[in-house]
Amino acid sequence: MTRTQGNNAALKTGEVTPRGFRFAFEEVPVLVRAFRRMVRDLEFDISEMALTTYLVAKEHGVRFTAVPVFLVRGFHHGAILYDPDSGLRGPKDLEGRKVGVNRGYTVTTGVWARTVLQEEHGVDLDRVTWVLSGDEHVAPYRPPVNVEPMWGERSLGERLADGELAATVGAPAEDPRMAPLIPDAAQAGFRALRDRGHYPINHLVVIRDDLLADRPEMAAEVFDAFARAKRDYVERLRGGGIEQPSATDRTHQKVMEITGADPLPYGIEPNRVVLESLIKHAVDQHILDRAPALDELFAESTLDLVG
């Protein structure tokens, strides 16, 4: 199960096929529901998965293992919305206030948005009360004491509009008055990339452990197929071969312009810094009890692969 997007489109069309087996894709209209089905019931052999959900699932013993295929990346400076008429002067003013979080505390967008608040704006995350609109994919996970569920029928957007919440993270803008708390959010993301190499990963790919036990080489074969499809996409990006680029395509093109490199590198080594950063922040935000070694997280046959 994986959502159709530029870097895996060639797999969906059959232009790129795996060696040694075939993919039978299942389309799940709301991607996060597929994550939950995989985490709770192992419904798919191979699945796209949110990175932090994977880390939490792994810590709680869910029987799947990742390959270092990073399907979705982006910037999260624009994920934090507020009411410009509320008197909030900047991110530090969130301390002592309530901030709504779309779905669960472990949602990867939320982790990265909180990282921006802490690293770039000095926000003490433990002094914010995080209000969740939903539950966690990994049911046994228990959030820290400054996280609480949202009660009642009103949406995050409604609570933001009436001042119950100082801001929201990852929620759709329901009121045109609401704006990103971080000004010029898109440029702030690209500036973070230039200044400190900040380029978040959101999704990777996981395989059920029983399949890997029967065929350990499958992980490397899955990596190879996704890497070949991605290379096709990147070449089209470089050559102007995408007639109507999406917002995601344009972000990838901008990343190439800034870095001069592949905007979607696969493999552990080219992503070691960002992976270790996410793990550190997941520990700091009381999402993980300990920081796992990267070699514990990825299938053995993929540890040295780059694509």
C-alpha cells in the first residue's frame, strides 16, 4: 500500500517492476487510515508508513521493519496556525497556552513542527499543553502529562477561532482569518535547509517481519524497485519533463536548486543526520523512551544501500 505520487508513479504504471516478485497495489483514499490498519492489524505485506508512527510501533513490538525508502519529505513551518487578532506576538507566547494537534501527539508533522518551535524559536515544549483531536495509531503508547484529549464536538479550527486554543498544528484552516504563526513559512523552510540542512522526512516503507523471515532478500529488492522509480521521477524533474508540476514537485525542484543534489535520497547514510535528529526530538518530546540505533530500525540487507 502506497499513495500514488511522483517518486513511485512508475511502479504504479508498471514502467518499473520489482525483480523476483510483483506488486499488487491497494489504494486507500485516506492514507493515515492505511497506517492504522498496518500498525494494528498488519493488513498489508508492504506499506508506506509515517516515520514517527514507525518508531513508536517498533518500540512497542509491532512486527514490521523498514527499508530506507523515504517517500515523503517537506517543511513544516507553515503547519502552525494562529489568529493574528489574538494578541499572540510569536512562538514563545505559546508557553503556558493550549495548542491543538491534528489527530495524535506522535503524528510526524507535529513532531517536526514542535522541533521548529524549539530549535528556531526557543519554545519550551513542556510548558505548552498539547490538545489532541484524535487518538494514536499505536494504541499502547501513552503521551506525556502535558498532552490531553479534546472533548466535545467542536473542531480544532472552531476552538482556535474562539480563543480556546492559541494555535493549531497540522489542522486545516477553517477560517480565512487564520495564518501561519511563522511568517513567510515556505521561505523559512528553505532558509532552514540552507542554514542547517534541515530537510524533514515524513514517510518511509515497511515490510512485515514474517515475509522478511522467509525471504530476507526481499527488503533489498523492494528498495531497488522504489529507487529505480524515484530516479525516473528525479530525471524528469531535472529535465523539465513534468508539464504541470504540483506543489510537491516545485518543492523538490527548489531543494535541488539549493542543494544541487537529489531531493529524495534513499538509504541510511545520506539521511543519517536527519534520521538521528528526528529520533533525538522524539525522545525529547517524550514519544520514545530511548533512542534506537539506526541499524535496529532497517532491514539488514538494506543497511548499506544508497539509491
